[in-house]
Amino acid sequence: MSDAWEVIFQINTLTAALRLATPIALAAMAGTLSERAGVINIGLEGKLLAGAFAAVYVTYVTGAPWLGVLAAMAAGMLVGLLLGLFAIRLRADHVVAGVGINILLLGLTTWLLQVVWGGRGTSPAVTSLPRWSIPVLRDIPVVGELLGSHSPLVYFTLLAAPALWLVLFRTPAGLRVRLIGEHPEAADTVGIAVNRTQYLTLMAAGALAALGGAQLSLGDLAWFSQNMSAGRGYMALAANVFGQWNPVGSLLAALLFALTDAVQMRIQTLPNPWPAELVQMLPYLLTILVLSGAVRRSRPPAALGRHYPPDHGAGAL
Amino acid sequence: MLEGTGTSRAWLRELAVALVAIALALLAGALLLALAGYSVRDAYWSLFQGAFGNIYSLADTFLNAIPLMFTGLAVAFAFRGGLFNIGTEGQLYVAALATAITALAVPSWPPVLAIAAALAAGAAAGAAWGFVPGLLKARTGAHEVITTIMLNYVAILLTTHLVKTRFKAPGPVDQTALIPAAARLPELVPTTRLTWAIVIAVVLIALVDWILRRSAWGLDVELIGQNPSAAAYAGVPVTSRTACIMAASGAIAGLAGSTIVLGVLHRFITNFSPGYGFTGIAVALVARTRPWGVVPAALLFGALQAGGLSMQLFARIPADLLTAVQGLVILFVAAPGLVAIVRRRRRARTPAAHEAHEANETCVAHETRDAHEARDAHETREAHETRNAHEAHETVRKRGANR
């Protein structure tokens, strides 16, 4: 056990945690955003996969990882739109639609992986995102080691969490989104286009979550592999609940999950590793524990999962 | 057979919804095939041949349908209690290993006893794997979708670990030794791999159907599914029932794994399932959560699975396309108001709003006291949907004039 504690507090384990937290945190923030607007977003897993695949495919074709990142965002927005189409316009149960989306994208990305590159399992390696080294930051002793050199998407995530908090809780736009999640009738009464705002929120959330996918495939590694999200989209949902539907809380909860992930990876490199499969279970078990402990103490948006009569915006779709 | 959950007209309408959903999903699949440059005709022809082309492919369709009957029934049963069990994959893994270990442990038992013990061990393991998320849901509110999917990963890792460290047969593959002949399910049709598993599945479906329609326990399940707080008010012990529903669902799903071990593989092999758990969701939804609906739905998806292999072999098109098609089927089936059947809970919470959208005038009329009120309700909704107050007013007026 003492071994494990030493591993946890090694600086490169923490650095790895930050890197691994990024996809979960971005997806969790996406969950926060859409659930604040009243739409349950089980489809995060699918958005991660869509983003990861689109990023690698476009980078493979163009050789430019930044174009890959843009493609990931576009793919995420499309998936967000699809979820909106079913959950809002076609009035499907949000949870069932989300699971459908996840299965659709698991199948679609695995299929395309084989159609495009043949074989099974993984794509060829492509150019990964650069590692940014932040001038002043990298020279500070411990902080420099922790924050000094990462994929740009890691920095983006660290800035996006407080930014999203500001938008949600300190701007009129954020108030509109939250009002829809709490009381869509009230939102409608004061002239907010409920469904149109929900669509926009879902698309923004899709882009965010897909950036998480791009970090998985282009930031962390340089290829796409089948089901590479491995349940992180669902972990992100748990992180969102644990973080009390707050972007900063989502980021912190994602860091907690990622720390377990980083620890399990480190443990496997130790001279006397614990059985790989047992250690790999840790993040999944932690997610269950955290979720079970968190739900009682949290309060979801009051109108989460409800359908609201299509407004003028949705009528056009 | 199905009258317990609706009139025959409602039943026909639901059948139509399921068929339309499948047709739309296959159409989308064709679009994807065409976009990727494949011949849609060749692809779907080899799919059809692989599913129904000859007696062997037909047997394959049935063989693939059996585990789907169990997982589909498991998901459908949980749905009736308002719970979404997407953990059937994990439940069937732990059950399969428990079954294999039990069968290996009792080599000298007479066949009937050995098979019964192995099946019971599997069902118990699956039940335990379902009980945990059920209890967590009831006690803490942790959403079963998240906990069950986490437990899927845990189950696959745990069974792999146990096989590697405790039960591995010599050789490169992580698998157990072959179970004794006495513990194998006997063949139902000689020279095929169709065993008595299909009989077990059908008996179980009949049993669940009976429980849901005729037993007090089944009434509790339906009540919880429709409105948990009302059920609690009516004296249903919601916490323990919720845990039991998930445990029962897990046991049913577990039998999918158990019957594969006893009837097809004759051993536990790590990662053996080609996604029977997830396909079970599509089966349950296409069956509109009715136990007997699971039989044709499982045969359909069994056909897709069998046909998918032949499509991969002969048309050289990766079979994973069919996973995407399954996702689409789930989306389409869930779309036009299946929700009302699946999760009546929501309807109970917002009766007026939900009914008004879902339904046509007759449905509204049925719910409200008299026809006049119903017309008003309908018009109010229409008024609400039109672009602005003026238009809304116009609509109501014109309607009045028409009448």
C-alpha cells in the first residue's frame, strides 16, 4: 500500500493525471452545459469517439493536426445536433437516445476505422498535436514540471472551466440556459426560444466533448483505436454530478478520476506490479463509489430530461 | 398473447413503429455503404444469404438469437420497472465464468443436476452483478446507466483476471478447460449447435410474461415503472423491489452467458461476447418491452449478426456497420413516443404536457372529461405551436368556423 501512496505523490504521476483528465474534463463540462439546459447527455461517449476519429482522419488526410482538431469540433457539433433532433424534436427519452447515439458512434467509428485503413484495431500513426512549453511557467520549480509542457488542449481545458463558469453563472446567456434547465415554461414566458437555445447548447457541448476526443487521439497518442474512449464519457457524466453541475467542479472531479487512472498506469510499470486487470478496474470502481456518494448531496436542474413543446426555432428544423 | 399491455390496434401500431425503425436504419446503413463505395446490393444480399440462405445459415440465425432472447428479455423486464439495464454484457460475463467453474467442479454429477447447478450458479452471479447497481440506485440515486456500464468494464477485467490466474487451460488462449460432457446442454436439432437453450429461453419468456401480467410482484414492477412515488404511497417497498428488479434482470442476462458456455463454447473464453449485451437493448426496444415481442426481435437481430459475418466474409465489408445500424434502430424506435410505454414514469410527472404532445385528439379526448374540453385542449396546443398570438387566434377562429 505504501508503494501506491508514493506513486500517487510523484510529480510525473500528477502530470500524467492532468493529461489524462483533459478528455474526461472536457466531456464533463459538455455534460454540465447540456444538462444545465435540461437535456440529459448520455451521448458524451459517442462524442468523444466522434471527435477522436475525425481528428485522426483529417490529420491523416491533410497532415495538419490543427485541421484535425477543427474537424473533431465539427463532428461533435453534428452529433450534438443529432441528439437534439431525437431528444428535442422527436421527443425520444433522453437516456435512450443517448445510449443509441453511443452505440451508433461505437459502430460507425469502428467500421470507418476498418473501411479507411483496413485491418482491425488501430489506425496508422499521424502527426500529433505539438507540446506547448510555456515560457515563464516552465521555470517555476514544481509548478513548472506539472504545468510547463502539455498539449495545447490541456491548457485550453484549464482555461475553459473557469470561462464556462463565468458564462453560465455571470452572463445573461448563461442565465437563459440555466432557466431552461430549471423551468422551461418560465423561460418561454419571458421570450427565450427554449428549443433553439437547447440545440445551440447541445452543439456547443458536442464541440467541447469532441475536443476531449481529439485530446485522446491527437494529444495523448497519435492514432485512433477501436472504442478508445473506454467508458470515459460515462465517467464524465459522473464527474459532472460529483461536480454539482458546475464546470469547475467537473474539472476537479475529472482530475480525481484521472489521478486514479494515472496511478493504475504507474503501478503497472513498478518492478512488482499488481495484477494488471485488477489495477485497471480502479477508475471504474471509483466512478461508482463517487457517484453513489455524490447524488444524495447534489441537486440536478429541475427540468432535466423533460420535453418542452417545440418553439419557433425548432419548427424550422 | 399480447393483450395484457394494450388493444390489438395499439399492438399493430407498435409493430409498425418497430418495422419502420428497422427499415429506416437499414436504409441509413445502405447510404453509408454507398458513400464508402460498396455495392449496397452485394452487401445486403450476402447479409440475407448469411441469415436465411440455407438451413445452416438459418441455424446460425437461431444460434445468435438465443443469447439475444435472454439479454433482450433482461433489458425489457428492467424497463418495465423503469430501470435501464445497459449492464447485461457484464452480467453475462460473470455468469458465464461462474457456470464454467461450476460445471468443471462437478464432473461426476448426473447431467440434469450438473446442468441445473451450472445454470443456477450463472444466474446467481448475474443476479449479484445486477443487484449492486439496483441497490445503489434505490439507496443513493446513482443512475443505473452509469453504474452498470462501469460494471461491464469491471466484469470483463475481473473474469479475464480470474481465468489468467486461477482457471487457465494450458495453451496460448486465456480460456478455461472444456467442461465435462455431462454438463453440456443436449442438442435439440441433431448436427446443429441448436441446444435446449432455446427452450429455456422461451420458458423464461413465458414466465416473465406471466409474472408481469398475473402476479402481485409484477404489478409492483409496473407500478414502480410508472411512478415510483405513487408506488411507494400505495405501499410498494420501492427500495427492495428496485434492487430485486435489477437482480432478476441480471439473472436473466446471466443465462445468456451460461447457455453459451454450456451449449456452444463448452468452456469460458475471455472476451467471447460479440456485444450480446448492447444488442439486447435494441432487441428490448424493438420488442416494445413486451416479453413475447422479444422472440421475433431477437430473431431479427440474430439474423443481422449471422448475416453480418457472411457480409464480412463474402462481400468483404466489416460487420461493425451493423453495430451502427443497431444504434440507429434504438434511436428510431425510441423517437415517436415509445417513451410513453417504456418510461411511463415521466408521463406521470407531467401528465398534461406529455399527453398533449404524444397523442392525437382521440387520446386527449379519452383522458379529459368530455369531448368539448378535449377540443379546447387540442386547440390550445395548436395555438401554442403556431408562430405568434395573432396566427394562433386565427387558427382557433377558423377551426370554429369549420365546425
